[in-house]
Amino acid sequence: MTKEEAIEIIRENQHKPLNEIKRILKRKMSMKERTKFTSEHLFQLIAEMNQKQEDEEKVFHKGKTKNARKIEGEER
């Protein structure tokens, strides 16, 4: 299983508890991968997923700020 596939599974099941997400991921892995997979790996995948979402949001918001007008005058 690739990181991208694992991150997609986490994204689809983010409303579920961590233990359930870990079980879902382990079911889709080979026996060799299963024995090596720990909670630390799960947390790392979640952190990567969050980082990707932040990067996507930054790109989206970056485009919006270019068109913003500077408002002069009285502060409210």
C-alpha cells in the first residue's frame, strides 16, 4: 500500500476513532506491512495529510489576496 492510498483512506474515515482507522489500514496491507505498522506510522500519515491540506489552502488563498483592494480611510 502506498502513502497516497493510506492518506486517502484516512481522509475518507477521518470521522472515525484512530483505532478504527488503524484497523482499516491494516486490513488492506500485506502481512509483512501489517507487522511493521505502528501508531507512530499512523500519526505520521495524518500529519502528512494535514500538511497537504494546508498547502492546498495556502495556494487557494494566495490567489484571492492578489485581487484584494487596499481600503484607505477611517478604521472601524
